[in-house]
Amino acid sequence: MVHLELTDAQWQRLEPLLPPEKPRTGRPSHSHRRVLNGILWINRTGTPWKDLPECYGPVGTVSSRFYRWRKVGVWQRILEALQARADRKGRVDWSLHFIDSTVVHAHQHAAGARKAGRQCDGEALGRSRGGFSTKLHVRAEGLGKPVTFTLTGGEVHDSMAFPALMGTGWIRRVGRGRPRLKPDRLAADKAYSSGVIRRALRRRGIQPVIPTKSNERPEPTFDRTAYRERNRVERLIGRLKQFRRIATRDEKHAANYLAMITVAAILLWL
């Protein structure tokens, strides 16, 4: 199971970003590294929490820390810190970003989320050609690393997630300077080909790299060479789906599933 755990180099970069392991009051927490390795094991293998190996500590300790850190935003803050550090070192490509989506089959255990004594709607679950599913929408920077992601039901059209993908994913500057959000160009497939999306991009100073549909007027400025680079976001989705907890959705709540995706994204940035 060593290949599923954090390496020493990854841990050295990650440790300063974690909450204190020994709080000022109360009992000391279980080792962060041990617990994180347990969370990664669950994410990689897709195994239920109850089957977590004993070497990672009590199941309740590992699972409660995952959910507690999700609730207070620790996972998102770690991801943003790693992105900011990479941007400072020039490892974020702002010249061309990519957006794409993939349908994720939802296990039967993902159904039935309840809130306040009734079934809860809005958990990004729906019915598509693939059956009971969720759709994962991703924006990647030019080098193929994840910037931001969002969820919808499996039947929702790709273009419906466009505002969420382009309105989130700010990468803050280390030191002075405003956080950056806008790339110079955006590449996407024909599912995002519409006048509304093209005008929205141009208003924000972003050049669209989107092929036109057969019933649309051809774009004279379409950059076919840049569009060929779109395979980077497709490869990114493939890397995310190597985490079996992401390839098949088991979580009832969309927030918990997004947290699993964030943990995988953290590992990719490391």
C-alpha cells in the first residue's frame, strides 16, 4: 500500500499548510500524515470507510477528520495555497485554459440524502444515458492541472456549468497583487459553441478557441493548433478517475464528493 501514500517530498510541501497537529487545549490529534494516508487509501481504492486497514488508525478518526476539514474549508484552502505557490514559481500557464466534463456513474448508495427530516434536492444527481449519474465539470490551466471544478446532474448540458467554471478558481498572488482568474484564451469542444458563451468570453477579454457547429457560421479566428492542446484536460479527467472514489460516486452529498475530488487535485498539484 506504500504506493497509495504520500511520499516524503509531498509531505514536506503539504505539512506547513495543515492545521496544528497538537492543539493548545484538549488531547493531541492523531498523526496528520497517518490520517491523510488513510483518506488517500479510501480515495484511491474506492473502498467503504468501514474497510479501512487498521494501519491508518480508527475508522471514525479518519472519516471524521475528512468530513470536519471539508466542513471548515481546509481542503479548499490547501488546494488554493498550492496553486498560489505554483503560480509564484511560474508553473501555472495563463495563456490557454481548457474546460470539459465527464459523466460519473453514481452508486445506489449515493441516493437518499436527507436534510431536516426530508429528502434533500440539489445533490447533483440525475439520469443520463448512462443511468443514475453525476456530471463533473473541470477547468484546467495550460499545463493540465485542475484549477476549479463543479458538479451537476448527469443529464445537464455542459454549457450550463460554464458560468460556475469561469467565475471560480481565483489564484491569489503570494505577497501583493490581486488574485488572477482570467486566462488569455479558453479552449472547449462544440458543446460550448454558442453566441452567448463567445460574447461572454470576449467581454472579459478572453479569446474563445471553440469550433463551430455545422449550423453555425465558421469562426475566421479559430486557432486549430491551440485547440489540439485540449487533450490536456481530457488526460486530467483520466488522472482524476484513477481515484476510484471519483470514478464512481458513493457520497450522498455533493459537498463530500467535491471534497474527494479536491483531495485528488491536491495530490496532482503536489
